[in-house]
Amino acid sequence: MLLDFHIHVFPEKVAQKAIPRLAATCGQTPLTDGTLPDTLRLMERDGVDAGVFLNIATRPSQQRTINESCLAMRSSRVIPFGSVHPDAPDAVEELEWLQAHGVPGVKLHPDYQEFFVEEERLRPIYEACQRLGLILVLHAGWDPLSPDCIHCRPEPCARILDEFPGLTLVLAHLGGMALWDDVERFLVGKKVYFDTACMEDKISPERFARIIRAHGAGQILFASDCPWGSPRRLAELIRSLGLSPLEEEQILWKNACALLGLPQ
């Protein structure tokens, strides 16, 4: 079984504009056209049974529209996460609305939403996610949108974890894209999940395996970052690392099922 914890889709009209723009920013060719039907076709081809679909509100005014769209996608194969914007005066109320509608978590992107993770204005969101039991996914580390300014570094993330010990936090891109030394220094061993988005070509297999073993396979989530990453290639890489069958199962689907309250 494969449960992909990091997938992006857009409404059809939005995808027609967003995917070419994002492709130009990241310098990659997308594997889908960004729509739900094409993404489901790729999931079928690559053997992905279900996925967490992540959405990002890039403006405060987008919150409810994006969150209603994500709810409309929900199915046995689509587990949608919502989003709030740190500058929205009703961000906490929106988190409460999401929780009341059965949405298990939210995604924030420090680069696209223009914040640093340690800023005071984020604390009400962290506190609300902790109180409501919502999973918080953060883009972590380097991003091509802001190559010279990294908004989410491992060290401040470690301080957030200490300040909010009940927060269920997922740091995308193995805790901090391209900041592997700091990930190992500040985050490995702490109570935080890492997802594997983009790891098939952004880290050496040796270091990938070392971080998994040091952090514990029970806190690693299979994640492709589709349409920018290939679930099939990533699963092949994970299966080539020399992990035990139990560790592979934990990463590929068991951890996600436990985190989302799904049957195993």
C-alpha cells in the first residue's frame, strides 16, 4: 500500500494558469496538469492508494474559497487539508471551522505566504492547531520561489516544538530542504514528522537512510510533492535503502494511517 502525504491539485481554471507559472519558478516539468482527474490517473498508474491533498491560501481572502474547494474533493482516495493565512484576522476561527468539518490538518507555506516560522503572528495558529488536534504541515527549508531567503529553518522549528509540545507538526522535505546538517543537529530525534517530498533527487541515498534511521522510521511519511515528484520513483528509492520490511511499511503507509486515524 502507498499513502502519499504531499500532493497538490487545483481547480481546473486555476490549474491552467498556476501549473505553467509554478513550472517556470521551479524549473521542472510537471507530471500532471494539476487537476484532480489527471492526478488520480497518475496515482492509479503509480500504485498510490490514497493521498493527502495540500492547499495553500496565498491571500487572506482566499481562505474560505480554498477550504470549501478542498472539502468538495474529499473521497476515499482524497484526504484534503485546508489552509489559513497568517495575516487573516479570522485565521483561528477558520481553523475551528475546518476542524468542525472533519478536515484533519492544514498546510502553511512560509515562502508563498511570506512569513518566518518564528514570528509572533504565527503563535495563535500554532496554539489553535495544538488545541484543536489539527495536523500542521509546513514547507521547510529552501524553496525556488525565494532562493536567497529561507523562511523555515530547522533551529527555529525546534524552538516551536519546545514551545508547543502538543502540536502535531509535519516538516516537509525531510525537515528542511537542502539544510541537512541543521536537520540532523536540531531536529533529528525530536517529536516531529518529516515527509519525503522531492527526496528522490535532492539528497544522497546514504544521507537519506542515515536521517531515517537516526530520526526513526515511525516519524517519516511517504510524500512525493506530485505533480513535481514521482510517487513511483520515490517508492523505489525508499525500497532500495536497506530498511527493514517493517520500516518500509511504516514510511509508505502505516505512519500516515495512524496519524490520520485510518484503519491499518
